[in-house]
Amino acid sequence: MCGATPHVDGRTVRCPTGHAFDVARQGYVHLSGGRRLRHADTVEMVQAREAFLDAGHYAPIVDAVAAAVAAGPAEVVVDVGAGTGHHLAAVLDRRPDAIGIAIDSSVPALRRAARRHRRMAAVAADAWRDLPVADGVASTALSVFAPRDGGELARILVPGGRLVVVTPTADHLRELVGPLGLVTVDPLKAERLARKLGPHFALEDERTLTWEMRLPHDDATALVGMGPTARHVPADELRRRVEGLAPEPLVVSASVRVGTYRRGDAGAAGHATAQP
């Protein structure tokens, strides 16, 4: 990415300095030269994520994110770490005046995001680096169980733009963490989040959502298979562990924090433009 302003030429995204990125036939564009990005979800992880989310078990999260966005202006909504575009599509369904940009490192996920909603663009890029979005373009940004760089998120937002962040609490999936060896939530996660976002954003609203999920073994396997544990434990072993738990449906606690932030006056100071 060179910082020049790109334009769309047929099925190619070009910039004045000569860079060109083809739009894949599945509808997404890869702004990292086609190389595999670190931490990208695999095909199997994406399939598990799509199955679990489409079953509706995370509906309270979808509703909370959509409601937070609906409370303010939302002409351009950028979802960083969008995955299959599940949450962004729900936002766009409720905001017919908005367009969405789904950014993720996983090409298999973006193939699904590109087909998820007609007002959603899908872009492959590394959320840990400069985002391929111009300064002050987005009215709202989303970060749902995703990595976040406070400075970059502030840079792409308009002055006063809003950021909606969803993170798990220590109680999230507690019935599965021990028996299945899941990655635990850092007990200092809220403090670390405040340190990252504090210099750029003011917290407007914060709430914790808790509910019980009743999961058949297939859905519990998909839940585990869409997360980081799937990178270290073979799929057959994950299924064996799930089936060794209590008879289905498994009662599993969900607990997440939903924070809504507003970009401060100095939100973009000191950050360079990041575009293709």
C-alpha cells in the first residue's frame, strides 16, 4: 500500500503510482499482493463459523451491534476482522442508507462476505497493519472478537465517528474452557482495551450481555472449530472431546462486553494515510 488514492477500473483497483489489484471472481479484492496473511482463518474454521453464526446462537451480539450502529450516523461502516460479514450484513439490513466494507485476513471468509450483502465490499488486508481505508472515510467502525489498533481505527473515522467493540468476558464459554482446553480470556483484557483506545476514543456506552446457549454437539463442535483452538487440535479430536461432554444439548454460558466509543478531536493525529 503506497498511500495514493485508488480508483476502480472495471474489475481492477488501480492507483496513480501504477499498483493494480484484481477483483476476484468471488467478489473480493486482495490488497496484499495475494500473499497469505498471518492469523488468517482456514477454510475449515470459516465453515465452522458460518454454520455456528447462521444457527443464531450469537443473535444477542448481532442485535446489540446493529442497535449501537442504528443510534448514530452510519453512511460508511467498516468492519475490521469481519470474517464472513455476518454482523456487518445485519447492520446494513437495518441501515438501508449505509454501505459496508468488510476487512479480513482470510480469503475463504471474504469469499462469503462478498456474497453476503449487495451493499458490502470485501477486502483482504492485515488488521495488524495500516488499514486500506482513507483518512476520515468511515462514520462507524466495528470490531467484533477481532484485533484492533486504536490509532488506525481513529484515523479512518470521521471526526466524532463511532466505534463498536465486542470482546468476551472471563465467563464466556466457561463450561467449555476447561474440558476442551480452550484459550482463556485475559482477566486484564478490559484494562488493556482501555489503554489501547483511551488516547483516541471516549467511551459512550458499555454493557455486558449474558445468556445461555443450548448447543447440540454439532453446534458446539462448530463453536470450538471456529476459534483459535482449532489451529492446535485436529478436527476429529475436537469432535471427540465435545461428544465426551454431557448429553446434548450442552448448556453453555455466553458473556460479552459491548462498548460504544466516539472518536476524540485528536483521534487521527500523527497517523499516516493508508490506502492501496
